[in-house]
Amino acid sequence: MLQIEKISKKYITGDLEQTALDEVSLNLRDNEFVAILGPSGSGKTTLLNVIGGLDRYDSGDLIINGISTKKYKDRDWDSYRNHTVGFVFQSYNLIPHQSVLANVELALTISGISKVDRKRRATEALEKVGLGKHLHKKPNQMSGGQMQRVAIARALVNDPKILLADEPTGALDSETSVQVMDLLKEVAKDRLVVMVTHNPELAEEYANRIVKVKDGHILDDSNPFQLDSESMTPPKHETMGKASMSLLTSLSLSFNNLKTKKGRTFLTAFAGSIGIIGIALILSLSNGVNTYIDDIQKDTMTSYPISIEAESIDLSSIMASGGPGAMHNKELNHNLDEVYSNGSTLEMASTMTSSFTKNNLTEFKKFLDNPNSEINKYIGENGIIYSYNTKFGVYTKDPNGTLVNTDGSTLSDTKDSNTTMNNGMPPMPPMGPMSMMPGMSSSSNNFEELLPGKDGVLASPAITDSYDVIYGDWPNAYDEVILVLDKNNEIATNTLYQLGILPSSEYKEIMNKIENGEAIKIENKSWKYEDICNKEFYMIPDSDTYVKNSNGTFKSIKEDTTEMDNLLNNAVKLKVTGVVRPKEDAKNASISSAIGYTKALTDYLINYANESEIVKAQKDSPTINVLSGLEFSPNSDEDKVKDAKKYLENLGVSDKAKFFKNITSSMQPTGGSSRPGAPSISTMSEAQLAGMLDEYLKSPDNDTLLKIYDAYISTGTYDENMSDFGAVSLDAPSSINIYTDSFENKENISNAIKDYNANVSKEDQINYTDYIGLLLSSVTTIINVISYVLIAFVAVSLVVSSIMIGIITFISVMKRTKEIGILRAIGASKHNISQVFNAETLIIGLCSGVLGVVITLLLLIPINSIIHAVLGNDTVNASLPFVGAIILIILSVILTLIGGFIPSKKAAKKDPVIALRTE
């Protein structure tokens, strides 16, 4: 039962006010066919729209089965239309891009009915109106009568209690009109049917109740329905279900609509993709440039790691103080009227001296090895490389069979006065750490450790990618090495002599000619790769060059050719596994020596030295020098005198003779013997020389012994000895190289080191020279400027794209106004309408994004060709990254949704009555 109680409705347009309904009251039965007659403007259509919930009344109440609608909101009216009311319109109001079946299903879709049930009920409804064979036709493929029957099927499919028909036969011929009226009469047997018509004949023939309306008032009712208001229960407020539409349905509606306008849809998507294409091209170019810059950064940072030495010079501090030229450029703070002093030179000397620092790399290594250290986030592909000052010599035999030390020390005929004596002690005043003396080098000058890779890889890709292997292969074991040529397949001739590939006697002849001022011409020679690789090299750890004396001390045998030759029998034979040459475009051809060995050899040497006899002996006696048996750093001059006397007394005859000869020669004036007639020292035998030393030691002068100790016998330190013996602790590297892949990460690592220094004692702070920072301080700024410019272009493209999509969506809303009215009439809410248009913009955005990416990929082909032609190389390649493409597609969808947000909201707010009248 439907009750209309004193309902009024006015339309106000500017200053014009028109009354459509004026306190109309009408009660309608649950089962009857009511025809509302009246002239145009009488209010009959307004009354129908008020009953159907399409139009809102200003006052009064509409009561449906005891439920008052006075407090209904938009969503309540939507539910009412969807569950209670079915509409049949004069112009059918079918959605043209949907099939007949889909048009009928639409009301069920909004009701939330499952897909299977929707199809079954819609099919049954169409069969009832005689259209069971036309399910998949489009409305434009049917006659007017068929379309009206589809509209009736759609109105009935939800089994509404009220069917409202607005001039259902107005657009039909007489025969078809009769068919539709017969159908409506049949429907009215079990529900309320209210029909608005201008045709009194049809009303008289088919309706069982006729209500005449004029000027907003009811003039006549042929079969009034009177209610006993006293016996009725007061109306209550209650909703009538819920209308909903899934996203999939929204997408289906929008997709079907877009399919009917393929050309317009493509143009719309293309227009929307223009902004995406612009962004994608900029992103591609930016990606290409950034990849190129990253490669340069990576290559640069491989060549210039952050290098931290155990002992270093802080060049940054020197540069900060103004450098050597500061004294000439300092600000003048006095008049030019007198002679003034300038202390800049001394201040600079002070700065230079204070710039020598020692780094506690043991503690810093603990920091680096901690996986939770902040610095580990910025480490590059080549990681952190710890270097150790391993001591070894590499020996070989030249073509004449002469033993050659590959560091070049055996190529000279003369021996430096600083050579080592058989007891391991220097016969002349030391010139610094013993490792720096001839014959005591840390390793052969022509051998260099290769940059290791990650996870145990012996040669980093940063090295292997920069060299062509022209014979053999890279080393894979500790006893394998690689021969490194220059880009012309050449090795310096002096290096060939040092490596024993050319005879050392020939080198000595050349040097004699040069000293004599003779012009020389070096003949070019060549060797087959396999011949060079068959060359035998013998690696002898420095710890093996010391042998134990009968008194428990040790002596060096480095100057004893026979002893060194014997060591070759047990030496590690190094195999040359291949020959490499820098690539033409090599970016990290950084091997500076002729022979490259791997970290595996370094590890072997460290373990070997730590297990050697001399290292263990020195560890067991940390206060006694195992070379001399003397105490390290005696506390007093008396102890030094005692040690000097003890040392000299323990020398053998030969050593005493050599020592006496050395000190006597150094004390004699230039030109010969100290007194006339004295026998020449050079003619004395070893026994005579040794006897003279023994005679002196019977009553030595303490001052002379002290001078002899300081000049010739100083025992050095424990650490110096351990270093000379090749003992290395893995916890105490000699240097640390930290590799990064970008300047930004380099800066972050520098900041992490600053944070580390702020949290440790002054003694443990790390000082190093940032060479790459000094050389390339402006590169980061340039890169940032380029990035900002690209971002600006992208921002413009985004704004243009958003505005364009908003305009396109607004046009779509204007074109689909009637569809909005149809959807609202069958119960779609404002949210559902907004959802449909959002779905359409989503599809367009998706198509725009995909189209933009595809077009960009096609455009990149000629663009890259142009870039390569302009640059003359293929180092820069514009490429759209996969992740970037996905992000752009998502961005396109988001921008489309944002651009279509206002138009979709505008669509949702359209008055359904006005929308239905739009053509």
C-alpha cells in the first residue's frame, strides 16, 4: 500500500516559482493498474517521479507499506528505487552499448545479486516478455516495441512492488501499443502499476483506476481508496535494503561503453599518453645519462677508493692551510715602512710535520667488520679490501743461468755500503726501517696484488673487465700469476732484465756504456706467449732468508748467493697462467706492475710467516733481538756499552775482519792510511784484522763503544723485526681501501668515518686523504643540477597530463548524461555513478600508460641512433627501466583518476530527472 499525504512540490528558477504539486493526497492499493491523466504541465509526471523517488517532495509524506520516507536521504531513495520500484520510460532509456541481457541484468547488479543468479533471472524476465531469443542483441538492433519490452523486463527483473510507466506507448504504433498495454495489465495482477498517459482511450480500456490531475491538484479519482486513519499504525522510518555496485561491474560498464567508441577511446588514450610519453622519454634519457654517470662514478671510485694507510699524510689539512703558496698570498697586516719577519715557512713546516699521522687500523677494522655499522650501507660492488705488508722475494734465472732477484737489486755490480751482514745486522748507521733497505724490500717491485672480488673471487670484475686475455687465463690459485702487457703488447726493457727474461750481464754492459757517455740503441725483441708463460719464478718468503746460528740467534742469507740458490729447491714455484692486455676502452686498467698475483698468495704468505721458526722465536723472546741476542732498546748507556762489547766478541773471524775494516775505513781521512809506513788494511788477512779488533776489545774505550753501538749495532725494535720477518696480523692491515659505486656513497662513507672519529679516543681516530674529493669536488653539483632540470621537465609534463585527462573525462560525463539518469532510475547511488566514471578513467589511464610506454619504446630506437651519431659512440643509451615503465603506468592511472575526480563527482550530482531528459 502506498500513501501520498499532502505532498507539495515547487520548482524555482530565478525569480520564477512554479507549483507542480499542491498538497496532493492519494492512496494506492498493492494490486491495481492506476492511470494518471492530465494535460501537459498538470503535474502528473512530477507525481510519478515523486512516487518513484526520482524527485523530492517539499512537504508532506510518502508512506510505503507503513514506512515513512520523510527522513529519507539520497542513499535511502537509491535503495527504495532499486528494491521497490521499476521504471518504464517512453523513450525506453536502454544503455546502447550494453546487450539486451546486460541492460536487464543491470538492476540486479546494483542489488548485489551474484553473476549466475543475475543471468538466470534476467533471461527469465526476457522470456516472459517474449524476447528469449534476442538476449545478445544491442538495443539499436531491435524495434521500438521490442525495446519497450526490454525496458519492462528490466523494470520487473528485481520483482518490484511498484511499476511506474511514463507514457510507455508514446513512441509506439497502435498495434505495438496494444501489446505493451496487455503486458502491463498482466503485470498489474500481482503488483501496483502506475501509468502516466495522454491517451484516455488506453486508460479506459486497460486501467482499473483513473486519476485525473490538473494544475497540481487531483480533480477526479474513479476508484478512490479510503483508509481509516484512526485504526492505522503511525508510519515508521525504515530503509528498504541496500544498493551496491562492485568495481568489476563498474569496469564492465565502462569497458563496454569504451568499446562502442573505439576511435574516440584511442584518441582519448593517445591524448592522455602524450604527457606520459614526455615523462617516459625524459626518464629514459635520464636513466641513460644516470647509467653513464653511474658507470663513470663506479669506474672512478674503483680507481680512487677511500684509501686509509697505517701511516698517512693529511693532504686535506695542508690544502686547507693554503698549501705551499700561502706565504706569498697571505693577507698583509702591516705597513710597508720597515723590515718585517715572515714566519710562513716555519708554520708550513710545522703543518707538514704535524700532518704525518698514524691510524689505528686494528680498531677501525673491527668497526668495518661489524655488520651493524652504518658504513656498510654505502659499500660498493668491490667492497672493502684489506692490504697487508707481506715480505717476500721472487727469484729466477736469466738465460745465462744467473740467479736474479726480480726487484732489480742483483743487476748492479757494486754493493751499497748499507748491505746486510751475515748476522743480519747493518754495518752502517740505519736509514730508517730495515724493510726499506736494499735486499729487504717488502716484495718484488714488479709484482702486484690484483684487486680481489667478492665471495672469494680472486680477481674482481673491475679488473678482468678492463683487460683482454690474449693467452691462457686469469690466476685461480695462490701459486699462479698473470703477465700484464701495455696496450701495444710491450713490456719495458729494464723490466725484462729484472724479470730475468733478458740476461743480466747484457744489462750491466748497457749501464757501463751509459756511464761512459756512449750512445746506445736497444734492439726490439719478442717472445712467444707460451715461452713467456714457461718462465720459472720462485717465491721465497722473507722468513725463509734467515737461518739459525749455533748460539740460538739467526742470520740473514740474502747476500749469500749460494744459500739463496739452495732455497730455490723448496721455494714456491709461481706459474704464469696467462697474458693480458688493457682493452681499448679500458676504464680500470690499473695494474701498474708486470706481474699480477692474487690475494690467495698474500693469505698464504701471512700464514706461512706466522708459522716460521724465526717468527715463533721472536714471539717467544719479545725483549731480545733474535738476530743479535741483544736486548731491544737498552735503558742506559752502560747497557749499550755492554751489548756492544758482547756483540763484537761473539762475531766470527770473518765478521770481525769485515767490521774492523768498515769502521777503520770510515775513520781514515781521504787519501789513504792514517800514518806513514803503516801496513795497508787492504793487504791484511782476515785473521790479522780480527786480531786487531780483539786487541782493541781488551781495553776498549766506553765512549767509543757507545758510538759504535749507536752507529752500527742499534738493535731496532720488536715490531721492526717482526715486519722484516714477514709476520703479519690479519687484525692489523697496513692499509684499507674502501670502494664505493657513486660520489654520493663516497660522501656518506666520509660522514660515517667522521661519526666514527667522534665516538673514539683521539689515538684511535682515522685520518686519510680524500683524493677523489680533492679532484672531483664539483661533479656532484653538476649531476644534481642535471637532475633538477630533468625533474622540472617531468613536473610540467605531469601538470599538462592531469589537466588534459580532466578535460577528457569531463567531456565523457557530458556525453553520458542520459546513462547517468538511467542508472540513477534503477537504483544506482551517487557513489555508484562516481564509481562508473572512475572506472572509465581508470581504463583510459591504463590504456594511456601502456600506450605511452609502447610509443616511448618505439621512439627510443631512432632517438638512440641520433644520440650515438651525435656523441660518436654508444656510451649513452636512453632506456626506459622496467620498474620505471610500471610506475609510469600506475602514475598514469592515478593521474587519470585525479583528473577525473571532479568530473565524476559532477556526474554523481546530476539530477536524475534532468539527466533522463537529455538527448
